[in-house]
Amino acid sequence: MLKNAIQTCNEIIKKNNIEVIDLKCIDLSGRLHHISLPVYPGILNKLLDEGVGFDGSSYGFRKVENSDMILTPDLTTAVIDPFRDAPTLSFYSNIVLTDDKRSPFLQDGRYLVKQAESLLKKITGADKSWWGPEFEFYIFSNVEYDTRTSASYYKIEHEEEFYKKAYHAANPFDVYDDFRDEACKILKQFGIKVKYHHHETGERGQQEIETFFTDVLNTGDNVVTAKYVLFNYARMRNLYVTFMPKPMYQQAGNGMHLHLFLTKNGKNAFYKKGEYGNINELGRFFIGGLLKHAPALAAFTNPSTNSYKRLVPGFEAPVTLTYGQGNRSSAIRIPKYVTNPEEARFEYRPPDATANPYLCISAMLLAGLDGVANKIDPIKEGYGPADKNLFDGSYEGKIEYLPRSLAEALDALAADNDFLRRGNVFTDELLQQWVSIKEEEIKAISAMPHPFEYKMYFNL
């Protein structure tokens, strides 16, 4: 199989006159990095045998005194990069250690998702998990920002300005429909199949692209790729794209909702006609695990200080730990419009794209598996079903909420992390490193005066 992959990639190199091999991976926080190598005879075999050394401490993985690590290409991810001037063949990379065995690095996100899914069959009997992300983002015509000792500001310029919600707005008022068309064509070149795209609710240029279901590893890769494509294509058009959960005051926030179901022998493992939302007991237990562990999950699904400016009541923000059919005020929504039994599913709505997608998806999978292993029934636990608006007081059931800040999410993670340790998927080292990075972010922003504080307090 490896021999065939090498042959296929070498044929691509020859046919397309490839001049550069590019290895990509993300750091612990989720930022994309790459290293480029000019092509020479036998380069792929050499990369598979020896890899490329790099400084893991600069990726947030290791301390400087023990930071040598190695990137090796995953040949199944080969794609010609349309954003490079020189013909370039790009690969996502696996991260391995420098020992004689070239052991996998346990904080490598791509390794994590594979380890998490290896537990799937043992616990649920299912074969695969399938994920369908929704990408919400804003397009701006110009953005300026700066933070200094004596100045702090941001300024956004936007071509669109609707009076109220701009959901599914039509052209010519939907200024960026052609942008989305072209972006989706590029995504297709990268192997990402788009289900649809449209203008989102935000009145100042918010967009959405939803993709078809893929397996867990490809989903993580596709999240990274989609951001890479949209950032690069926007740069080509002299535009600015952001996935920030809350880039503007009093405008809809950007989420990365994740639709999810399991399959067994090629059939949907969550479907049972006539049950609530046509979701069977296995699906309910999976939902129960997600909702029980949602506060701790937030440390990975919503890992930025900006995340919690989106997660406030209103703006269809999914802050309540409930589930319901078609209910966008719940953390988990079962779509009512799904009629195909093979796509019976639910949507976990809290995540946003500041997440490291591999850690986010792995944590969600482990939470769901814990729900199945411990038979956590969301109905008995009081998480719903909720079919009423959870913000107007008409729902009479128990309502618990997601954390209100990143600090609260880290506290929840400290109190509830055993489910992440199942199968040693999330190690102590990874959890400690993650908390350290996030605490540094909290400290950085908490010490910086905010421009709005000047308006509130300067003349007090």
C-alpha cells in the first residue's frame, strides 16, 4: 500500500513538474506551520525514512531542552497547492520523536483522533464516526488593529450593512456570493466537498460554508484546509477573512457547528424510526456524554477568550446544556429536516474555529463514548428534550449553562477530565501544556486596558 502511494505521488510530481514538496502541520493552539523542500530524485523515500527535523518548542509542544522532533509526510493527503507560485505538492504531516523507534508524538493532533476512534468499536460496536462541519466567518474590506503600551484599537471596514438579520440574503445585496462560489471551487481541488454556502445572519458580511460528512481524521484535516483556503483566497482578493467567534459588538458570532453520527456495517448506528428525533438509545447515550462533559469540553471546543463573547444568551448562541429537535437555543440540535435514515444525526453547536480541530473532535468523541460506556441518558439527567425557546422562560425543565469564560472552562476541565484519559488519548503532559497555554492567554488579556474601559471610566 505504501509502495503504491509513493508511486502515485511520484507520478504527480513528474506529470505536473512539481518543484517543491511542502509539509504542513498545526501547533498545539491550532496555527498552521509548514516547511518547503526543493524536489530531488528519491525525496519521498528519504522523507519517509528520515523525515524533517524541527523545533517542537516553537510549536508549543516541548521545552527547549528537549525539543527536537520530526515531521514525516502522510502520502494520502497529497494535493497540489494552488496558492504557491512554484508548482508545489503539499502533504499533512505526522509528528514523531527522535528515538530509535520513531515513536508517535502523543500530542500530535492527527495521532490523537486516530487513537480516540480506535476506542469506538470497543465501546459502541460502531465502525466509524462521521462529521460535518459548518464554517461561519466574516469577510471585511479592510481591518486595522494594534496594541501598544499607549494605544489599543481595532477598526473594521465592511461593504455590507443590512438593517436586520441577513440570513440567506440575495445578491446584489449579498456582496460575496461570487467569492464563496470561487472559494468552493478551490476547496474541491483540495478534496473537500461542499454541501452549500450562503450569507449568514450577521449584517456586516457574515458567511457560511457547510461541507459533506467525512471520517474523523479527514474532518480534522479539512478544517485546517478550509481555513487555509479562505485566508489565502481572501488575500488574493485584497479582502480579510476572520473566524473569530465574536469579531464585532452586537453582531452574530462565528461558530463551527459539528454534525455527527456513527455507522456500523455501513448503516447509521443512531437511527431508530419513531424515537424522539429518530435517535436511538446509543445516540441518546452519546448525547448524554456530550452534555454532561460540555463544561470541560469547552476548554477544547471554545478555547479562546473571544469564544465567550459569542457564548451569551441571544444571537442563537447555544449556551444551554439541553438537546431538542430544531432548537437552536440548545447546545445540541436534532435537525428536523433530515428525512434520510442514513443521515440521522445531531449537531453540537458550541464549537468555534479557534479550536485545534483535532483536539476538539477527539475530546467530543471521548465525551460521547463516556456517555455510552456509562449509559448517561440525557432525559433521565434532565437535559431535555427541550422543544421551547430556552431564553424566554417558557421552558420549565432544568437548565444548566456552558462556562461564561475561558477561566471557568479551565476550572471545569480541572474538575472533570477522566473521560479524556480513556485509552491514554489525552495524557497528563498534554493537559498540563494546554492549560498553561490558555492561562497565559487569559493573563495577557486581563492585564490589558480595553478601549471601552476608557469610555466607561476615564472621566469617572
